Amino acid sequence: MNSRNRVVKDNLFKLFVFLLAALSILPLFLIIFQTVRNGISAINPEFFYKLPKPPGESGGGILNSLVGSFMLVILATAFSVPIGTLTGIFIAEVRNSFTELLRTLVNILQGLPSIVIGILAYLWVVKPMGGFSAISGAVALAVMMLPVIIKTTEETVRLVPFTLREASFSLGATYTKTIIKIILPASARGILSGIIVGTSRIIGETAPLLFTAFGNPFVNLNPMKPTDALPLLIFNYAMSPYEEWHKIAWGASLVLIIVVLGLNLLLKMVGKRWETKF
């Protein structure tokens, strides 16, 4: 009888855990379902290669936002990856009071609201430059990427066996060569994962871009000029009174969700391929 009670309790607990797990992912499925239902009608070939049309006219596309988002992500990655990687290696390799303080500051930076980072980027970049620009937006997004890259780099570097360092030193390699030739290749998967996770985080951010990139109804390839982005287009069009713009906003939301899901799938594929290779 006691054995039977234990089996019943075990099954009930498994069912309870399953229901909690299903409940935790239910909002994601609801968001995806609502976005697909409202945005799929706006998706067509012209949606990706045409510019937005004036209010009252049907049609139009999101070419300016796609180009702007791509440029912002490229610039933000170029700013954050070198700094974040080197900082993560430094925190992992050097252990003293300064690195402990640095780790605490990174945790605080990770918890800062995105709108605060946008205001700081406005004060630090936009005002000195005398206007909005893609550079200022990329700086704000890079600051948001930094904690993710730093923490993943630190954790990955710490997983590299110390015997690899000893073997490198025993062969006469300097500390710099050991980092470049041994530590970085061994940590490449974790660093790449941090970059992908950081990119998937910033690609949907709106608040920092309101104070920095500002938006642009035309395609802009000049990083010193204002540029548009998918989150900005969704925000502005969703707030407008025009039904046609609401439809485009739903379509852009669907594209953004697909991009974020694609980045997460890419992260899984990279991890599996790296495991298979090594």
C-alpha cells in the first residue's frame, strides 16, 4: 500500500511539474499566435524592398527599417565584442579586489533599464555630436551587449583547463600568445554564444533608439545620420491612428520575432556543431 501511494504521489508531482512548465511557455505561444495571425497578411515580397508610404496610402514596406537594424547591430557588435571579450578574459584570468569590483559593476550594468542607457547615450554621444545618428544608437546598444559578452566570456574562459596554460608556458609561449593561441580558440564557442545572445537581446530594443537613432523614413547608409530600425517602426506605427500602419507594424513584429527565433536556433546549431567538431 505504501509503495502504491508513493507511485501515485510521484505521478501527481510529475503532472504538477509538467503543468507548470506548460504554463511558463504559454505566454510565448500566445504572443507568437497573435503576431502571426495579425502580421501574416502584411508579408509579401514588396514588404521587404519598398519604403514606407505616406499616411492614407495602402502598401509600403520596411526596407529602411531592415537596413537600419542591420547597420545598428553590425556597429554595436563591432563596438562591444573587442571590449567585452578582453574584459571577460581579464576578469577570469586576474583575481584581485579590482576584478571583484569590475564584476560587480558589470552586474549592475546588466540590470540598468534600457531607457536609462538611452538617456546616457543621448548625453554622451548625441549632444556632443550635435544630432541623432546611427553611431549614437549603436553605442547605446553596445553598452547593453557588453554585460552579456563579458559574463559569457568569463565563464567560458574559466572552464578552460589550467593544464593547457601550463603546457603552453612549458613550450616557451608568452602569456599573450597563450591567450591568443590557446585560450581564445578553446573559448570561441562560449564567446560566440554570448555575441548571439547579446544580438538577440538588442535587436528588439526600442527605448535607447528613441533618444539616439531617432528614425528615418528613407534608407540611410551613413552612420553619422539618423536611421530607422524595426523596433522604432513598430513603436511609431502602433501608436498611429492609421489602420494600414497598424498592419505594417504587425508585419514588422512578425519579422522581428522570426529574426530572434532564428538567432536562437543558430545558437543551438553552433553549439551542437562545436560539440561534434571537438
